Amino acid sequence: MWRHPVKSLGGVRVDETHVGPRGVHGDRLWAVRDLERDITASARRIPLLLTATARYVDPLPPDAGPGNVPEVEITFPDGTVLSSRDPAVHTKLSELVDREVKLTALPPADDTSLHRMRLHNQKDAIASAQLRADFGVTDGEKLPDLAKFPMFELLKLGRYSTAPGMFVDLAPVHVMTTSSVAAIADQIGDDVDVRRFRPNVLISLEDPDGDLPEAQWVGAEAVIGGIGLDVISQTVRCVVPSRAQPGLEVDRRITRAVAARAQRCLGVYCTVTRSGLVRVGDAVDIREASSSRPKQLLDSATMGAKRFALGLATAVADRVFR
């Protein structure tokens, strides 16, 4: 299991943690603000963020969360360690990424000012050229199928750079299996470090259903130790796994392998249905949802409608904002 105290920076492994509606306790309570673009920064656009790591200075209090964010220390590639309380941390982060940025704590849940996108950022989010850059798609390739995301999440993505009350891109918990990581390693013929994919929870299955087992979990419930998760969508992969991280070099084979082996989807996004404690070694129970014929037809129609709407939005953005 992993906790990432600062969005897009490296995190730390944990042996046990409380998981609640916001996900892993203490996950992404900080972010880096891109002051030039007036948006929460992402490693998709600023990959050098991944070369720094963050950890909490003290044990996390139970009430840590929006509006109550504990101190972190950031370790930079040159070995410098700075506290979030040190004003020099903003300058050092700006020097690292070669643009003006600021370390920012998660505000109270009812404050959406750091989540809401400005018009120029909304345009960037759906313009086809930017989508191709974000997902590592060449002009001759099809864009990833973002209709895999639930409609309510797509609507949020159109308005917010991160989900209100959280500094996550889409959902509070990201789950992967060792089987999927092994499949990508087999595709490139080399070892693949799971840190590249930045999951919160990595699951090892005794008898996996295929080499990408979690791809079949959408709509299912996952019970892990004392927590319950609803699997809401597959994780559509951008270029981040191919970026450099501490101890990991740039490896563009990763993006190509995920596209070839897994249609650009690896891992799943989950919401939390039952809060509780989870420990490394806890048992996992995947309770798959039944799918009737009428539901299958409705799901197919919904996917079609979402694809049409996304295609139209991208076309309008390309035409109006070019």
C-alpha cells in the first residue's frame, strides 16, 4: 500500500492505514499549484514533479484532512529536504520544474476555489492535441476511450481539475494487481516497478482470471480487510508511468506496452463504501456484480451516448479555441 502526501510527488509505502470516503488517510492532502496556468499541477504536464518525494513529519492525527493538513517534508533530487513550513520550499519547487509553482494545502471541503478550472484550462482538458500529449497517442492512433469513466465523473472532469474536497484526478482509491504489472513486464521483456503506476493498493491473487484480472471488476465490490470498495471504472493510463522517478529512468516502452496489451487501461478506480482499517496481508474478496441482459443493453447505450458527447466536445474545442 502507498500514501502520496503531495499530488504528483513520490510517496511512501505503509503497512496499515485507515481508508475512508477520501481514500487512504493522508493521501494527497497537498498539491503543487501551477501559478502561470492557475491550476493544480499534474505530472502529466510537469513530469519533473515525480522526481521529488514527500512524507509527513509526524504521525498523522485522525482528523487530518481538508482544512487540517499536517506538515510534510519534501526531498528533492539533489538531496535537499525542506518542510512545508519553510517559505523556501516554493522557490525550490519552482527551480525544479522551471516555472512558478507553490505548494498548497487542501482547503476545507466546501471551498472549491483550487479545484474549479478556468475557461482556458477547460479548453485544454478536452482539446484533441492536448489529450494526445497527455496519453502519449500519436496522430495515427485513436484517443483512449474516456467513456469508460462514469458519467458523473466525466461531468466533474469538465469543471474541476481535481475532485472537490480532494487532490485526486478522479476517484479516491486506485487499485492494481500484481498480475497486471507482470503482464506489462512480459510485454516489454523487462522488470516493471509498480511505483510507476502510483496505486494505493496492490493485490496479489492466488488464481487470477487472466493476466489483467481487475479489468473484469468494474461494477463489483472489493472487500479488503475492514474496508469495502465499489469498482467504478478502469484506469485509463496517461504518460505518467513512463516518466522518471527516484531510482527509475524514463521508459517510453511502458506507455506503448499498456496500449498494446491493455488498450491503455491498467488498474481500477474505486469509491469507498465501508471505511475501516486495512493492513498488508489482509484477505481480498471480489464480489462481482451480476449483469442482466437489459442492464447490458442500457450500459451499451450509455457508453455510446458518452462517446458521442466526448467527441462533440473535443471537436468544438479544437474548432473554437485553435
